Amino acid sequence: METYAVVRTEHLNHNGTLFGGQLLLWVDEYAWMAASLDFPGKKLVTRAMDTVEFKYSAHSGSILRFDITQKLLGTTSVKYHVDVFADEVGASKEKIIFSNCVTFVAVGKDGKKTPLK
């Protein structure tokens, strides 16, 4: 799945660049959307995120592209790889600013793990 977001003033930190928590929110939300589309009818919750390392900053007006691909499929869980690219205002090409993997687990009404299939 591929989706986009625009960095706006309300997304900035005290240094005038994209707040890391906002980026993590988008990564988790968009990966969850991809998983929900791949497994309709399943209740999916975030289980884990891999190492969080911000490679580059993004500034107000940047267009972020989120490239989300399914990486691993288990019995009750699924892992998605997320690459985030920034197209900065005035730049000639986008650059990768963040990569991570997000793992989701399917749960039943009782909150316990349930098979995805």
C-alpha cells in the first residue's frame, strides 16, 4: 500500500522539524490500514515496532510518501515494512527519512490471539 501525508505547522517540534511522535503515529496508523485491508473482518492491534531511528528531518510543506509492504505472515500475527520518503519543498527528488517494521496480532472479542485465516 502507498499513501501520503503533508507536514504542516501543527506537526512540528520545538526545533521546527517534524515531531517524531507524529511520524510514528502515521507509521502505525497507515500500517494498520494496510493490515486491515489485507485481513478484512479481523480485529488487529499493534504488537511491536522494530528499532526506531530517524534518518533525516522533514520540514513544513514536505510531502511524505509511506510505502507499506507485508513482510512476514504468521498464524496470528503479520509484520509490515514501512519506508517513509520526504519530498521537501524545492528538492529535486525525494529521500528516505525513516524505515521500520510494525507487527500486528489478530485478537478476538476476549482480547486473546486468534488466527488470521
